[in-house]
Amino acid sequence: MTIRAVVFDLDDTLAVTSRDRERLLGEAAHRAGVDPDFDRDDYVRAHGEHSAGGSRRPVFEALVDDGEDAEHLTRAYREAIGTSLAPVDGAAAMLAALGDRYRLGLLTDGPEETQRDKLRRLGWGDAFDAVVVTGRLDAPKPDLEAFDAIADALNVDNGAVVYVGDSPERDVVGAAEAGMRPVQVVFAGGPDPHPRAVAVVRRGDLRSLPRVLESLGGHRADDA
């Protein structure tokens, strides 16, 4: 089927933080005046169970006993992530180039307010034809509902979508099971390529993605 749309993951695919998440979590706790008795692994588990809805507050409420502390941590961590977040080199130019040839979508896990704030800080409020944040669906990747939702929002069949993301299970397997063609973004220290990825692109070379799409039957990379 002809490629009509390209859908992206956000975190660790198109944007990265300049400091690791463990350090950012510690900075947020310090800023919030909270002495945490949890670590990054605890946070990841809580996030997996409580990331539906609008903000990270339910995540922190699962980690601390005091509701006021949870609110302070929510605000501090959002700010720590936001000020540390930056687009991957070449991502903005690549999105602009692809937007002339395909419909562009974003499918990202997390609370709606949190992920929308990231897009605002990155200046990508208008970069995509459709955005689906799985927190509002209560169906994080690799749930098929998430992939169907972005295809529906773009008004394209799943088989006409190339999905670009870094996680082998959430992105590659999830997209493949949904009938999309997954392209895995790889980087030093990250996961190995998954056998179900139809192609692989280095995160430091996102400019090559138009050529990768061409190799999959998409528009010529030099087409206007």
C-alpha cells in the first residue's frame, strides 16, 4: 500500500533531555522540597500504572503519601523535563521536508497536559496534522487502540502508515501488530534493532529518513 502518512513517537525519538531522567527526578524532588523514598525504577512502574489523564499528579500520588508533596513534585518535574528537553539534531528540518509529501502524526505516551507542554516548548504545536496522547485514551502503546486512534485522526488506513519510534516493544511491535510499517530509531546505549522493524535509522541522522521512506516505496526524497 502507498505510504500516505508518517507517525512519530516523541520522547527519545524526536526529542531528548540534556540530563538523564534519574538526575532530573532528583532535581525536581529538591526543588519541591521533598525527600523522596523512591527511585527512577519506582517512578517508571508508577508511570506505567497511572499515566492516564491530564497530568503526572496521579503518578506522584502513588509514590508519596502527602497530596501537597505530589502536587509540588508534579510541577517541579514538568519544569525540570521541559527546561532540559531539546529536539534531536535535524528533526525540525526533517519534519518540514516530510510535511510536504505525507500527512504527519504524533503518537506519544503520557498525560495529555505533560506531552502537550513538551510540544509547546519545542515549538511544534503546528508540526503535525494530528496528535494523539495516550493518556487521554488510557491505552498506552503497544495497545492497538492507540495506533488505530492516530490512523483515524489522520484519516488513513493503518497499512498506509510508516511509524517511527525507538522502543522495540511499544513502538516497533505495537506498530507492526497494528498493520503499520515500523522504522526503528537507534542510538548509542539504546535497544538493539528489532527483527520486526522494516528499516532502521540512526537518531543522529534523522535527515536520512526521507531516503529510507523512498526505499519503502514512498515519494522520492528530492520531490517537491
